[in-house]
Amino acid sequence: MYRFLLTPRWLALHVVVLLVIPAFVFLGRWQFGRFEERSANSERVTANIEAAPVPLERLAALGRPVKEDDRFRKVTVAGTYDQGHALVVRRRPQEGRNGYYVLTPLVTGPGTAVIVNRGWVPAGATADAAPEVPAPPAGQVTVTGRLRPSETEESSGIRERPGLPPGQVLLINAGKIGQGLPYRLVDGYVELTEQQPEAGAAPAPVPAPDVGSGGGLNLAYGLQWWLFIGIAVGGWILLIRREVAERKAKEGQEAPVASNAPTAAN
């Protein structure tokens, strides 16, 4: 009754099922791994945003890059803005509008500074038109903001290209920006959230990161892949049972015909 399972058509089906099961196991495990990774990142970023501010030098300094675990940690730093070396970062949309981030070095001591992302301004009338950027406060200021690592092509997905207008960059990379400055920069930057004294006119604040639901979707996808394993095995068993039932029904129909056939005369 089950010898049909060894026919070429059924052997091909067996191979497909045997290949599908480990593939779905792997995809489910990969999604569960992404769930754990994203959930851990979401918890870490949320904790950093909600933590009390600490002095910048506790987390970043000259020659000490910002750690990934310290992303979005609130820090405070005092100094004076160097408006003469301010830059804008191209292609930074906010609230559905194209625009620029405004970068201004904050000189914190003799020969040392940190880049401050003071916020966002809308793009000019044309792609090459310089945006209108409010000037920073003069004199000593105290900045509170979210600490960020320097951007790279790999971390941001943004590709560098030459030929930009003067005073514009594509990445907030302290190492490259610092090459043209008369002081050394902390390897990272601060995304401004508060400032004392406040500026009369200022760029729009950069919104806090959206941590979303962590890896909730990945967990659902992982469960979905493993559910597909049950569907594949269940479908395979169902096909076998249906084939057996059809063969039994066919044999049952042929048996009465054979028994009612006339016998040859002696």
C-alpha cells in the first residue's frame, strides 16, 4: 500500500520537505537572534535617554571614541562656539522636509573641542543654495545633549562624495572634520537638547530616537517561520493519507468487479 512513496514523484516531495524543514529552522533562529539583539538595543537606548546627564569627559575624550553602549547617553559640556568653522550636513530630512543639520564646534579648552549638532534647518530654494542658519550664542555656554559616535559610511549607509559646496558635509565624522580645524576634536559629537543661556533664534531640535517596539516584529517572524515547519510536515502527512485513501477506494471498487466477472465454461 505504501510502495508509492518510493516513486520518483514522491521521492522529490520527500526531498523538498526535508530541505524546507532545516531552512525554516534556520530562518526562525535568525529572527529570534535579531529579536534579542534589537530588544537589547532598545532597552539600552531607552535607559541612556532616561539617565541623568553626566559630564562629557566621563564618556568621551580626545583619542577615546564614543562607545556603542553610550549612544544617546545625555552629557553636559561647557565652552564657546566657534562659528567660524561651522558646517551643515546635507540630506537630513525631518518631519517630511529636506534640510540640513547644523554643526558648530564647541571649544572646551586650550586645543580641544567637540562638535555640537545644534539642530535642523530647512533646505534653501535650490540644492546648491546655502540654508539660513541662526547664529549660536556668543560667550560661554553649557550644552546638554545626546552623545553620538562619529558617523561612517558603514554605520550610516551614506556614501561620501567629492564636490560639495564649501561648508557642507555628508557625514558627521569628527576625524575627517577635525583635519581642517586648529584644535583637536572629541571622536564623536553631541546632539543638543538644552542650552544655557538659550539662543534667541535656533535650529529646530533633532527628535529623540524612536526605539519602537524593539524586536517585536522579529519575534513574530520567528514564530511564523517555525509555524511553517508544522504546516509543511502536516501538509506532507495529509498528502500521504489522501493518496492512501484514494488507493484504498480504488481497490475497493475494483474488487467487486473482479468477483462478479463470469468464469470460463468447462
